[in-house]
Amino acid sequence: MASSTSTTSQIHITDMDTIEKSNLNRQFLFRPKDVGQCKSTTAALAAMAMNGSVRVKSYEDRVGADTESTFSDDFFAGVDGVVTALDNVEARLYVDQRCMYYRKPMIDSGTLGTKGNTQVVLPYQSENWGASRDPPEASIPICTLKNFPHKIEHTIQWARDFFEGTFTQAAMDVNQYLTNDQFLVQLDSQQNTKIDTLERLKASLVDHMPKSFEECIAWSRLNFEKLFLATPCQLLHNFPKDQKTQSGQPFWSGHKRAPEALRFDPNDEAHMAFIVAASNLRAFNYGITGTRDLTIFTNTLATVQVPVWQAKQVKIAANEEEAKKMEEERAGSMDVDEVANRLIGELPLPGKLAGYKMHPADFEKDDDSNFHMDFMTACSNLRARNYRIQEANAHKTKQIAGKIIPAIATTTAMATGLVCMELYKIVQNKKFEDFKNAYANLALPLFTFSEPAKVSKNTLLTKDGPWEWSEAWDRIDINDPNMTLNEFLEHIEAQYHCEVQMLSQGVTILHSFFFPPSKVNERKAMKLEDVAAQFSLKRPLTPNDKYLVFEVCACKADDYPAGSGDDDEEEDEDDDDLNLPYVRFKTSM
């Protein structure tokens, strides 16, 4: 973001992330000594060291709804434009909405290996960034992950899911249960996951709560047996290798591979890698000191009593349709509240564990000392052995588990240059036709440029004549803080030849034709900002509430000229609904 006045200019940059080793190969602002430091602060210092005349202000906040007090109306009022280099759609959409609201140009950019793109968003002229969307990323079917993997990506995702549920979410659930008085109440609104959460709590606090590192080793050994022997054996019990489908075809064909159980061998490096990593992660969760001393593992493993596997009478879904049907049947046959109450009764009361805290393991791919990638590699590869899938080394596992797309400095430099070219055009007030969106793939090589898509506009007949407006960039501004609700309604109706049916702010309806007359009259006499504060915000206005946004639902009044305005030739002639932009109302703050 850049701001300027007649005498000074300044660049504002923000990034909540810290520098990792993987960031060092695709830019020139960070050095090895900066690993662990905040990206924005380090980049600002490096830029000012290169050019003493540039002024950069850094922040360490994400740009989102929770930081609008920082990136406020006053902040955006002093910004000339926004340049984004974000890594997710949600953040891009949020910044896109803010730029539309404040009518600021935005240049978005991104890279993906050898691919790079830039997009220019110009107020009143181009479509906003969110006007077009890429299709959602394809996900791996649950049945494939649980029972029928056939790619190393499947086993890595399965291992990642196990990591998150066992070493991250379970500890977070325990901490919430012990510190949040409303935790169990909040679970009532999560019927689909309520039982799973309570079962994790019981396993963490009752069934498998270790008091020593040796108990962590025993837990890891039992989980090895469950994951890599019992589960494949149960699957083959349900679907024997000679199983046929209803059409007479072999069940185990195509992508379905019959698994093979693994017998634990302490001399197998992958087996022991799983035990060592899982034991240390378990110990970390419970604040127990871990170790890599194989002697301790060998001695403890010799004492662990592992039950002999026995087949169970359980049903396993053969495909996604069966899985969905089984889930529906399970939900219909189970009394969730009854099961939940039984599990809650078996949990220790939070007061008995006052001050106790578990330590969630937040997955970190770049720290080689925390056992995260050791576990991911071993767990994924053992699963791969079950299904005769080519195993992956630690580097490839990190790349897939961390969803790392190799970053190429050349691509980054190209995207940066393309962004700067468009930024110069904004500063020089170039014509719309001079701006270009770009897409390039250096591997082909392919370079394409196109004009930004023009924004679509509607026509609305106002008291002052026809008004061409776009839903992305236009609004109705009202700058009279003392206006009552009745005065507001009269102004809108007179200005746009309409009858206001409903006025809302967010999800709250402030005025509607179906309200009782007494409520309508009471609110009409109130100042509009007071109506919003009392019934929508439900708090007094603060200095951050300089503007309020309202949505108006209206229909055409009797004096609305026929055959003009926002009528569409293809629309029904009897359609009296009137499409109005949102209203930005200036308050007394």
C-alpha cells in the first residue's frame, strides 16, 4: 500500500509471517541471519538500507476484519493504491472488498512455479478481483484416504490428517474443555462432530494419559499395530482378496489395491522412525521430556504387551455413496445426546485439573528438530508399504505435506516487474486501454497480455436524470448524520422514484413494510444512526463507526417513468422491483 501527500510519500507493508529457510531462494531482501524474523519488518529495513530516500512503515498484522481498527477509514483515506501478493483466496477477496469500498486501485499478483500472473483492478472502470473465480481445488475422496489409497499424495494426506487430529486438535480440545466454561454448551451446536470431540477428550484425559516417556513409547507401539496391521487386516476381512462385485468383476482391481499388514520389526528403520517421532510428539503434548536414545526405546518396546488382532463385525464403505449412506444411517440410529452425556460423565471435572495444560503441536515443515516431518515421512511411507505404493523421501514428503510449489526467483522477478509496470501507469493516470493483465509460463514459454475486463453497469432513473452505476464501485452516499429514519426514507423515495420496502444493516432488518405500525412510527422518529446502534450494532457508536452501510430493498413508485431506468427488455413488464446500490451513511462520529 502506498500513500502520498504534496511533500511526503510512504509505503505501508504488512505480513504476519516470519521468515523461513525456504523463503531465501526467491528474493533478495532476506538473508540467512533473518530466519525467524518478521517478514515485513525485515523487508522494510532492507529496502530503506538500499535507498535512503524511501520511507516504509511496516506492520505485523494480517489484513482482515479483526484489524479494521488499524487499517481503518483514515488509513485507507491516505492510501493511493494497493498491491497484493497473497497466498489464499479468502485474503484476496477481503482486500478486494476493501478496495471497492474505498475506491482504490489494486494490483494483484501471484506465482506458481514457472507460472506468474498479474491483474489490475481500477475503480469505476474494471471488474473487481472477485468478479471471476477459479474452480475450487479438487479434494481427495474420503474413502480413498481411509481405505483405498493408490498414490503417495494419498498416504501423505492421510498422515497429515492423523497428525492434526492426534497431536494438534486433541490438545486444543483439552485446553478448551479445561478453561472455557461454555465449551460443552458450544458443542451442542456441533452435532456432526460432538461425539468425535468428546471421544478425543476421553482418550486424552482418561484412557491414554501418559505419566512417563515410557508410556508414550507404549502408546506409539499400540498405534503402529492399529494403523499398519489391524486396519489392513480388518479391511481384508471385510473384502477378501478374491471378493467379486455384483457385476462379477474383481473387487480389488483398478485403483483399489489389496493392502498387506505390516509386522513390527525393531530393526526396520522406518518402523523405528515412526515410534521415535510419535513418542516424542506425544511427550510434547503432555509436557514430558523426550529423547532419541534408541536404547530407551528398545528396552521399553520389549515390555509392551500388544494384543493379538481379532476380526470385528464392522461395516466398511466400498465407495463414497456407501460412506454417505452409512453416515446418514449412523446419525439416524444414534442418540447423539445420550452418547454425549455418557462420555461427559466419564470425563474428569475441569476443576480437578485446574492449571493443567496440554501443548498442541502446530505443524511446522521447516523445523528439523520438532519431529513433525520425521513423523510425516515415516507414517506416510508405512502406509504406502501397506498398499505397495512407491515411498517418498523426506524432501518430497515435505513438499507435498506443506503444499510447497517450488518457487523460482526468475518467476518472482518477472511478476514483480509486471506489477511495477502497471503501478507506473496508475501514477501517470494512463487511459484504461493502456493497462494490461498478464499471464506467463516460463516453461513453455508463454506470455499473454489482455486488457482488464470492463465493469458492467446498470441504469437507474433518478430525480436528476439517468444514472449509470456499477454494483462493484458505486453507492449512495448520504452525509447528514442528523437525518432521522423517516427523513432518510423520504429522501431515497423522492430521489429514486421508489417505495422503500425494507432497510437492513448486515443481517438485521431495521425497517420493513411488515413491521407493526407502532414499531415503524417509533423508529421513523429516531435518528438513523441511533436506530442502527440500538437494533443492529447493539452498542453505542465509536470513533471507528464513521460510516454505516445499509442495504435498501425497494419497488418502483407510481411516478417511475415507464420504459426507462433499470428496466430490462427481457424482464417481465410487471416486475416492479428496483435495483439500488448500497448506502454509505456518514455518522456523527
